[in-house]
Amino acid sequence: MSTAGFVLSRTDPGAASRWFGPGPSWGGVIPGLGPVELRYGNAVGRGDDFAQFSVVGERLPQGVFSGIRFGRMPLPARAGLRVGEHTGSLSRRRSGVSRDGRALRVGLAGRAYRYRRGRDKRVTELLREGIVVRVTRDDWSRPVTLDVRTEGGVDAVDLSLALLLQGVYTRHLAQGGRWYSLPGRFLNRAPDIF
């Protein structure tokens, strides 16, 4: 794929609040790769304190991200990441000042990625050398559509990972969001601390 784009839409317009009840899901068609669906669920084999987000597609490697539950979303804390046959690793500098400094670092399939907030808080970017996958939500807190744009030689693994990260709680990758979400993230980890 070179520069391309597609839009995914909410498939459950009647979903409950963003904190409780069934999580939203999105679906659509990726040109050249067919139908795809993104959905929340319980983390298989990890207990009630963990949430999971998954990407399932016809010709897209299945992606699963699980982490400590924050509402219905998994945090990138004690995370499990898998795309197709590849298991991923995550790291982040908590003291980062710039967007790149706060970015989530992902190692997957022998590749090094950075996942960061865009200049607009509705935008996220997945970057590795030579590629960008930029996802723009139509609404910051309750998106109905996800507009996906790619640059460079993006492949199915890149796309699956970029879509997977849409379901992960990453508000703390923004400077303001880091302070806003600190109390909730701290309390979420309280059983591990005490």
C-alpha cells in the first residue's frame, strides 16, 4: 500500500456510556484487505481487572491488546500485545516533555514503532521508519467514525497495530491528559501497590 485511506464506522449506535456496559465497536472495509471489525471484551484468562481490545479482519492479522482495566479500556500497563503470530513489547518514558518523548514505544515483528498523539487531540499517529498511519476520530470522547490515512509502504501488520491501539487508553500520552488521568490510573493500580 502507498498513501491510502479508509473510514471505519460505529456498528453499535446504541452503546452505553463510555465507562460501563458493552463497549463500542467499529467496522468497515479496508481496500485490498477486506472487512475488519474492532471490539472490546474481557481479557481472556487474565481476570476481571483486565480489559481487552481486538481487531479481526478477513486478510488482516488478528490483533489482541489486553491490559489493566480503566473503565472498559485496557491501559498500557501489564499489557499483553499480539498481532498475528507476533508478540509485542511496550515501553514509555513517563517524564517525556514533547509528543515524541511521551510516545508509546512498541516492538513488534522485528520493527520499532512510536505511537503518539497528533497535534489535534482527536488524532493519533503510528510511526516507524518510512511509514505513518494517522487515525482521526470525528469526536474526541465518543467517536462514530475513524478516518485512517497512511503514508509510505504500510502493510497489514502496521494497519492491524494502528487499529488495535485505537482501543487502548492513551490519554496520558498528551501533556494535559497525563495530569487529568493520573488519579484514576493510580487508583487502578492500587492493588498492585499496597
